Amino acid sequence: MEHNKLYDVGTGLPTRSLFEDRILHEIARSKRLDSMIAIMSVSIDTINRIHETHGHKASELLIKACGHRLNTVLREDIDTVAVVGNIEKVVTISLINQAEFGILLTDIIQTDHVTWIMKRMVDSFDNPFIINDNEVYVTACLGVSIFPHDGKTPEELYSSACNACNFARKISGKDRYLFASDNLNKKAATQLQIESLLHEAILKNEFHLHYQPKINTATGQIDGFESLLRWQNEQLGPVGPDQFIPIAEQSGQINKIGDWVFYTACRQLRDWMDMGIEVGSIAVNMSGLQLDQHNLITRIQEILDEFKLDGHYLEIELTESSFLNPDKKTLARLDRIKNMGIRVSMDDFGTGYSSLAYLRDLSLFGLKIDQSFIADINKDKNANKLIASIISIAHSLKLEVVAEGVEEKHQADYLIELGCEYLQGYYFSRPIPPQEVMDLIQGQQAASHDKRTSEREIKGITPCFKK
């Protein structure tokens, strides 16, 4: 009797009672961790029709199959799918025999993840179910509430999710999802629009690269550039990487975009070299997901061969999260990239999963201190100490250090004093299009012959080529 109270007999999934207990537990946990949880109401509108056409047993089999399919979208042993239809406890908006499932998502950091999960759930129902040798198609509507924004108790949260699910059905008929919050709905709609438009961005030549110089603190000269992706869409206008890169990663488009970035940066480097412009090395940002590509090494080598480039002209920057629990294949690919002569560095150090083990074991070329630390120089004593510690540790491991986001003279002064090898930021130059790189290099060369600027005005660097 106790088991039947907690688990549905037909599907083996948790019942409403266990579902609410788990929500209550996660509410307490999220308060401690300052995180969010998401509650979903999933309505499978075809269940009644299957029941009437094929009988009770067929509808039970379909509910079980739907529950299994939803589970394949979620994280095993972390998220929960529960059967909450046909219950005595009626919520504010009664969805009996329609809202068959409730879903609990835990450890939500950004609502973008919830949007992605909901889209995958709706898409998962595009394929038919085989019930008693019959192909059965179902449609689904989803509503979602977020703790703590849309309720404080399991009842309030699920009621908000049901309301959103009911509204999604009314305005669209089927295969839609809505947040309980209007603001989140607008954000979700924007994310879907971005995902859709990304598919044709390369074909329409909407992507382009800008280049930001890295300044060698020993010479005060430009010693390489970082390539930065920009997207100018005809509908949305300029779209920032912080908006579209996470969506590209979630939707699986990041590999195609990453390939375009690497190819374009190499082609541009070859053009500059053919024109006699010495720009040093080019750094290319790579998503950790790209390391999962089985043909990544082959593709990199193909591009290097096409443009007759040695690997030492290139540097790949990966964020800290890319190095979180890497498997053997990932480590092997990193080694093969380094064997090509390409330098591999850790980007945005200090913002993710900082671990000295990564720095010790991965044989990296260098690391880049995130600009959020640089902005706090001389504003927060702890920030100064932390930066000094990072640079000291990096040097002890023979890693070169780049500080990004340098916007003020006092920041440059402090970093030079600590022995930071490279500086990058608006104090010297904004990211610029390729055609302006030549002017920047020529401006630097002219300044280096000017006696007035040869006296290292800021302990080694004069931003005479500032854009």
C-alpha cells in the first residue's frame, strides 16, 4: 500500500504524493544553494482519444511510453518525471486526464536550460509511438514555473505550471510551452528565434570576425590578436556572443559555427602574411563541446594545410568548464592539437571550476584572467591579492598570463608590476575589423620610432595605437 501510494502501478513512475515530497525537499535545498528549481506540467492531449479508440490498456501503455520518452530527455537520477493525472487532489486549474505528467528540474542556474529542455520534450513527440502494433502520434503542451519566482510551496508551483500549460493549449492548440512568468516567455521566444535564425547565419554571411590585440608588456608592442565572433542579423540587428553561443551549444550548431571561425581566422592570417603584415599569433575561442567531435583533429589539419600555416601561429582558448572531468578521448585530442604546435590556453580563469589540478596535468601554454577580476583592481583588496596569487601560481607552473578587460592606466600599471606577460582591453584597442588591423600595425610601427613615445610612459606601455 505504501509503495502504491508513492509509485504509479501502471508506469512505475512517482505519483503526485512523492512528486510533492521531492519538490519540498528541493525547495529547502535550493534555498541553501541559492539556486532555482523548475516545475513542469505536461499535458498529453491525445490520451483520451486513445482510450476511447483502443481501450484502457492501450492508453496505459501510451502513458508509460510517454513517461519513458520524457525521461530520456532529462538527467538520470537528478530530475523527476511523475504521473499526476487521475488524482483526487485538484489544483487551481483542473487538468485531470490531460496533465498526465509533472516534472521537477533541479539545480537550475539559468532559465535558458529550462527552455532548451522544454523544446526537446516537445520535439521528442514528433516521432510516433507503437501501441499494439499501431502507430500513434501524440501532441503535448507544457507549462513551467520557477522557484522562487512563481511560488513558495509545491502546491503553488504546480498550480502555476498548470495555469501556464492550460494557457499554452488555449492560445496554440498543441505542441507549445509557456512559462508562468511573462518575462521568461519573452526570453524563451527570443531564444527560439535566435536558434532558428542561426541555421542560416553562415549561408547569409552574417558572421564576421573582429580582432583585438594582445600587448606584450616586455616590449610594449602588439604581439598577436584574439579573434572575436560577431553576428549581424537582418531581423535582430547585432546579437552578442553571450546571447547566441549558449543557444548554439544547446542546439548542436556550435560545431558548424566553430569550424567557420577557425577557417576564417586562418584564411585572414594567411591574407595578412601574404601582404607582409606581421600580426603575430591569432587566438581562436573554442567551445568545449567541439572537443567531442571525432573529426576535429582531421579538420584542423585540413585547414592548416589549405592555408599553408604552421601551428605555432595559432592559439586555441578554452573556458575552464571545458576541462571539467575530461575523458580520455578529449585529453588525447588536446594532446594532438598541442603536437601540431598550436598553443592551448585556459580562458576566463577564475570564473568557473578553477582547479590547480587542471593547470598541473593539462600542460597548457597559458591562462587568461577574467575581466571581472581586472575591473576590481584597486577597488577590492581581495581582488588585488587574488590576481597576484593567480599570476604567481601560473608563473610557478611556467604558464604565460594574459589579463583581459584592461580599461584603465592603474590596472595596466598593477598588472605590469606583477609580471603579467600580456594585456588586452579597451585601454589599448577595441576589437576591430580586419581592414583596420593594418592601420593599427602601421600606427604602432610609426610610434615605435617616435622618441616621445619610446620612454615607456606607463612602466612599459604607451597606448599610442589606441582605437
